[in-house]
Amino acid sequence: RLYEMGKRQLLKKCELRGLPTMVKTLHAAGDRAYVGDMMQSLHFIRYDSTANRLVLVARDRSSRPITCQELLDMNTVAVGDKFGNVSILRLPGGADVGAIDVTGTRALWDSSREDATPKLETLCTYHVGEVVTSMTRASLVAGGAESLVYVTVTGRVGAFVPFTSREDVEFYTSLEGYLRVEAPRPTGRDPQAYRSYYAPTKHIIDGDLCDAYAQLPYETKQKIAEQLDRSVGEVMKKLEDTKNALL
């Protein structure tokens, strides 16, 4: 529901009915609202001031039980669910153009059809392993770049650091690939299979796995560094620089 400030009380302007179960999270920016459902993931809603109504712009393809969300920009939202996954969802370009009917000729049922509603794109997916209870955009050092900081139900604090160059993406992608083979596995589980427990991991590097490079024997470190066309010291420095950019 959308309310307006009155002289004595709040005045209800409009409302949108038909959301799947129960609203768990809610953010607003401009004329948009970002609604996280307890069972059916995220919905993008837009306020049409000319018709004084709320319009469903897009919804997620997957059924995610949302526990928290954070707005990254007008079209992108990061969400955490109760199964320990963190996903980043984006509104496809031009998806909200048809949400507002300026002609008044559209049938009321047209935009409420499941197959007619645009679907959000999943940019990134990562299995943290614990229920994420809260997340926020923050810079932990003065003048540093913003990161997505999250906390879990057991009190663990983690962060997703955005890469700013293609070189960093290629370096960490290669390092992660080599460590999936060379890093020890105390439980015998494949690191990629664990991070893809509910959905395939996508566009996120496993920082915990990359951090295991420092605990490897020197011969293994040197072997991986040669495959990366770097020295062991350069690989270690790269890892430390990434940590220092956050902390």
C-alpha cells in the first residue's frame, strides 16, 4: 500500500494485491518499490502517478525464500535466502517501458498474467553455507570502494568485493581453477560443487578457496604461479592487495 501524509493521519492512496505469500523485505527508490516475498523471491513494482496505481514491472524466475535484500542501483538488487545463497538480480533493459499504460487501452488483466510479466536476470549466484540475515553496501576503510557486506545467522561477517579491471577477473578465475585441483580437501568435497549446492555458482570467485594458496606447500605454490606466469611473491602480493582494499 502507498500512503500520503495527511494533517491528522496517513491517507491511503493505492494498493497492489495478489502478491504470492507475505512481504518479507521492502525497499523504495524514486517511483519504484522492491518487494521481497517470503517464498516467491523478488518483485519490482512501479508507481503510476497518472493513474494512481501500483504496477508489477517484473518478478524473479526462481522461487527464493528471501531473508534480506540490498539495493545496488535502480535496476539491480542483491538478495539472500534462507538456504544460504546470495544472488544478484537485475531488471532487463526496457522491461519497465510497457509497465505504464499511457493510452489507457490496455486490459486490466493483461499485465497480471504470469507469462506476460518480464523476468529478472540472475547476474550472480553464490552459496555462502549459512542463512544470510542482513546485508548492506559499505566501505570499511576511508576512501575505499564500496563492498557488499553480509552477516549470517551464526554471526559470521563476510563481504563481496567488486573487481574493477578485467586483469583481476582473469587472474582470480585462473587461480580459482588451479586451486580446485591442487587445494587439499579435508572432507573430500569438490569446492565448486559446494558453492553450487542449490544453484550453479555464477560470476563470483570463491575467496576462501583463493586464500588457501598461502597454506599450500612451496612446490605447489611455485607450480601454480608458473601456470599464471607470475612468481610466488607476486601471487601472494595480489592476494594481500585485494584484502587491503577491503580492510
